[in-house]
Amino acid sequence: MRMAPWLGLLLIATPCAGCAVVTPVAVATSVAASAGTNVAMNLLFSEDKLKRDARAAYERAPPCASMVKGVPNGRVVTVVREAAWFDTYDFGDGRRLVPTHNRKLVFVAYDIANHSDVELVVAPRRLTLVDAKGTLTPETAGMGGVLSDDAPADEGALLPAERSWTMLSVFEVAPADYVLIVPNGRAEGDPEPTWFAGCRIPPPTAGRS
């Protein structure tokens, strides 16, 4: 059990909602397919591409410990300060996270820095975990960042020029090998980011509990 060092930070609780799953449906062979079927197929193929991109990011990610200057993604850099596994986690405001059966908690302390001279859109605003299959898992709860903003963690947030956020995220997942997918930073006029960048964290056997 570990007490967070950021006692003064506001807890931002984000329910770990299950991702929508699109299952294959019987598609009529007629050329006159319905608009609903076309939408379903587009969602299915989009999900496949997302998983492929996430899996590719998992395969190419270096260890976080080797990225001493942080992981750049777009115009921001994410520096992972600490990553470890726990059976329970206590936040500074008295809240405690206890994982469900056969799952553990991954604690990650990190900074997101904007070294440019313009305000940047950071999206998503917090870390995401990805496994070898390309499955993405958002944080269960976190602290830091935009303290007054209650928007979901997967939405964007504005990071002023020459500023940084000190943050932590806690994930509830099955024990396995994971890669941290870091947020992308872009100026308002930049194209939407398509690149997944991240770094590999120690497996559960190397963490503390």
C-alpha cells in the first residue's frame, strides 16, 4: 500500500467504462445495403484500425526508464517519473482503490510538458494503457492536470506555452505486460494526430505491492 505524494491535488475520478464493442452482423448481399449497415461496418473497420495502430505502438515502444528526456508525441513531451504495481492504492484525500478479483492496480506518476511558445491541445489529456492485443484501457482514477476541468480523461485540454502538468494515473487491469500510450500535443491549426507513441512499463513481478 502506498500513499500518494501529491496530497494537495484534487482527485479526478474517471469511471473505467467498458469500450463499445461492435460485433459482425449479417450483411445482405444486395447492393442496396441500408445506411445503418454501412455505419456498422465503418465502425467495425475503424475499431480494427485502432487496434492495429495500438498493437504496433505496443510492439515498438522502448522501456520508459530509457526515455530519460521523456516520450515526445506531437508538440508535447511526457516524462514518466514512476510506474509500479499495487494491490491497493490510497489517494491523499482519503480515497482508496481496491481492484476486483484477479486484477491489480498500476500507478504511474508523470509530467506532460509544453516547451513551445504557443498554447497546445493535449488529447487525450491523460495516459492510456495498451496490451499486446491492442486493447486500450483508460485510467480508473487520477490526480493533477487541469484541476478545474471535470471533462472525461479521453477528451482534450489546453496546455499553455512553456507550462507543464504534474499528474498521476491509476489503472485497474489484469496482471500482464503493458505499454503507456502518451497524449499528443498540437496547435489549433495542426492536423488531428494519428500517431500512437508510448513506452513500456515494468511487468507486475517487477513492481511493488
